[in-house]
Amino acid sequence: MEIRIRNADESDFLQIVNLFKEFASFEKLPEKMINSVERMTGEKDFFNCFVAVTNDNIIIGYVSYFFCYYTWIGKSLYMDDLYVKPEYRATGIGTMLITKVIDFAKESNCHKLRWQVSEWNKPAIEFYTKIGAEIEHSEQNCDLILEK
């Protein structure tokens, strides 16, 4: 099977939202996933994503990202999610996706790529360490939900 990595577009939103739900369940936080196709459509100018697609145009993985500015280093890219469907893991698709976002960050003259990984997700930690990522244990997430 041939896998292509390409930019996501609006016609992909339904498949991507379904993958968001899978990822939230994988993270053991399904109740936190409140995004929808309608919301994504209205906010599409803020959504950046590369998708891994089969010959049949089935999305089997994605990596979402956005630009940010860190005061200590400057222009950076934040990788929000990297997710590959379980049956396609350990086949090189995760590597293809992260390589695409790393290359994009370099082409965009970013000084850093940052993301998070759950402490319990040992396979992901090993994967990220293998590509040279430094995993810090010094910070915790702070979320202020603005809609109730």
C-alpha cells in the first residue's frame, strides 16, 4: 500500500474529526474532545495539518501544528497532535508525518519545534527520543477553558 503525506483540506474534516475522537479515546480523555466539523469549518483559517492518506483517500494518520513565538527563542512551530491509527503503527507512517512537520518548520525558518507527550506513553517517548527530541519533565499543562 502506498501512503502519501499531503496538506489537509476542508473535504478531509469529517475523517479528521473521527481521528480526533480516536486519539482522545487513546489518551483516555474522550470527554475532552468537543471539536466538530462545523467548528473546524468556521475556524479553518487556524487549522494546519498534514495527513497520511491511502490510495483510496482514507486518512490513517495526521499531524496538526501552528506557529507560535517563544520569548526565549523566537519563531517556533508547535505540533499539537501526531496520531496514527493503531493498525498502521510501527510501519513508518509516524516517521513520515513527523519528518514532514520538521521539514516544514525548517523551511519556515522556525528555531524550535515543540510538542507534548503523555508520561505513560512509553512507545511515543522512545520514538521521540530516537529522533533527537529532549523530553523535559519540568512543566505541566495549564488549561483555562473559556466556554462552559
